[in-house]
Amino acid sequence: MPAGKPAGIRCIHLTETNLCAIFDHPDRPKVCADFKADDYVCGNSRDEALILITELEQLT
């Protein structure tokens, strides 16, 4: 996704089990490699994570 993607849109590199298909590949985007999952971003569930990430995206 060279132009990035909005929060809540599924990454084209996610497998059916929600794992990154290019995790150890050199083509993995820097933004993904640099991402650190924290409670204030990920919450306690996938649904909460989508809400929090969407809010953060709207603020930036």
C-alpha cells in the first residue's frame, strides 16, 4: 500500500489469521516495523483498537 491506508482498512499483507505476510521481508514498510503496540493504541480487543487508532488518525 504505497500511499498508506486509513485506519480500519485491512492491510493487503495480512493473512487470514491476521498475521503479516511480509513480516521478515525487506519490503515491509518502515511504519510497520517502527510501530510499537501500546495499550493506548491497541486497547483490549480488536474492536477497541480500531476505535482508538481511528481517533488517533483523525487527530494527526
